[in-house]
Amino acid sequence: NAEYMGTFSGIFVPLKALHTTMSDSSHAAQGFATRSIHVGQAPEKTYGAMIPPIYMTSTYIQEWPAQTKAGHDYTRAGNPNFDNLEAQIASLEDAKYATVFSAGLAAFTALVSGMKHGDSVVAFKSLYGGTYRLFTRVFQPMGIELHMVQVGDWEGLGKIMAERKPKYVIFETPTNPLLEVIDIERVVKAAHEHGVMVVVDNTFATPFHQNPLQWGADVVVHSATKYLGGHSDVIGGVCVTNDAELKKKVDFARMALGLNPSPFDTWLVARSIKTLAVRMERHSKSAQAFAEWLSTHPMIAKVYYPGLKTDPGHAVAAKQMRRGFSGMVSAEFKLSLEQTKKFMASCRVFSLAESLGGVESLVDHPASMTHASIPAAERKAIGLEDGLVRFSVGLEDVEDLMADVEQAFKIAQQHPA
């Protein structure tokens, strides 16, 4: 196949892999909002349409056998909408390359697909439930070991890396759902001493607030379903890096394993990213006000939000995050577990649902919803109490969100404990 001329470890990779997603140098010096609107979003040439079209095609006409018109032969391997979104996200993460996937978990699958039986990964224990499930129930039975360390256990992290020589250290910051802040620069220093690659899930922070590659990380992963998509209407993922060889590998994995998104889904995410800056400004401003209000509320036992000066991760967050602290807030109430559940079911502006990062505010019960796949004892060990409630603060008027919480508290207090 003429398209797959370059190789790594004897595997053919697309010729286009190293040039279609490099961020547009003509916009490199421009601001975040400008790049989010213009990089990868050139107007369509034939008719002059301002918005790039959706290339809903599975295959492409070739001018001669194995000679493509623009580098694409089959959408599982690539599509112009993939190229557009990849250029856009790479620019926002100040990266050279990006690869889009059908989901954030597909991005992790692509990274792990090059590992072999006996290889290992180390992760901090505050891990999204879906990522935990993927590693423990899919990859571990295939012989890929997962080692977990407590957030803040730097000695334990160093010991595991020295003894087990993992391929990757994987973590989120802020974490889901405890909003713990992990010092990216410190992890990078420890990992690179042992030749371990650092993978940061940047879903909660988004590139608007945080660029992990700036702090030395090797790979950034996003669930594009969340803030990048921002409208609760699309599933997607992305892997970002400056490593040309890794870019080849994850591109190949997407093609070979069928991890590709649809052209329409990538078009939707690219459309949504154009408003990412203004959305994140509002998410962060409202979440800050909401968290400060909760912290003084008589029904609140504890608030988790890195934007609070009393939060244990605030200093590190202020160092590696900018323009705010994103839109996720977690809390524990002075209510029984059943009353807490009644509270969530009684919200009227906050919708009781999984996921996060959309324009509409959501409330979630991690222990029974997003993190139910993590055994109760392990949840308890990392401090994830059954009564913890996670809020995804949307774009509604924050006063209405506060009023919604107040009315839900009144109903919950009348519910049997």
C-alpha cells in the first residue's frame, strides 16, 4: 500500500502522519481565542463556504492505483475533518501533533496497544472510573500490569518506577472527582530519571487553563466529550504529543484497531472549540463563586475546588494553571447518604447525569455512577466517600444554581435519613 511507506518496528504508517496535524505556524504568535477559531478552520475553497464542510465519506477517489488526491484513501485511516480538528487542538496545547479518536478511552487504548505482556503502567489512585475499568478489566487480563500509588506519595512513585520500569505514568490533574492537584513538573522530573513517559489527562483543566507539555509531559489525553465538545452531544478523544514516533504509533493504532471517530463528530468538536475560551471563562468564574458560596453554607461539610485559597492543591494549581481553575466542584454534605441522594434527585437546574463540561450544569454521585467500577474499599482508601457529590458548573446564571441547591437542600432535609 503506497500510503504506508514509513515504518516503525516493521509496521507501515501513513506518509501524511507527520504533516497533517502540525499546528498552523501562521497563527503561532496569536492568542488562545484567535487560534481556537482559525487554526484548522480555513474556509472551503470551491464555493467559498466560511465553515469547512463535513466530509461524510468512507472512501476517496484515487487518480491512479495507490495514488491519492490529498493523502486519504479510507476514513478509518484519516479524513479531512480529523486533520482540521487535530491541527486546532495541537495549536491550543502548544504541541506539534494530535490524533483524534472515537473516545478518550480509545486514546488510552492506542497508547497501550504498543505494549507487550509483562509491561506495566503506573497511575495515581485518583483515576477516572472508566480509565480504571479499562486497565483493570481489559488490559490487566492481557498481561499489562497496573501499579497504583496514592496522590502525594512521591517516595512510592519513585520506588515503583525504579523497580518495575513502567512504560507510562498516567494521571489527571485536577483529579476526578476529588479535584486533587498533581505537580506535573515534579512527576516529569521523577519519571524521566527512570526513562518513563508521562501521560496527563487534561480533560478537567482543558488547554485553556493548562498545557502539560509546557511542564515536560510527553503526552496529553483529552476526553473531547467534555469541555472540548462542551454541548453534551458528541463522544470523542484526542492524544497530543511532540514525539513524532509516538504520533506514528497512535495513528497506526487508530487505523488498525478501528478507533477512529466519525467525520461529523470531529466537525462538531471543532465547531465547539471555537467558543472554548469564552465558555471556560464563564465555567471558571461561576465555579469559583459557587465553591466560595458552598464553603460558607451551613449544610456543607467539605468543599473540593483548587481555586479556593484553603484548598491543599491551590499553590500548585496557581503555578501550572492559568486564567482560572475550571468548572468542576465537589462537596460533602451534612446529610445522610439517602438524604444526599434525595438532594441530587431534587435539583431542577442541575441535571442528575454522568459526564461533565457541557453548557448545562450537571450533578453526579461518583460512588454509584461515574466511579462505581472502582471497588468500595479502594474508593474509601483514596478518600472518595459515598456521600461525595460532584458538580459540573455550567453556563447558567450562578445565582440560579445557588437557588437550586438551596431548594434541593430543603427537600433533602425532610427525607428520612
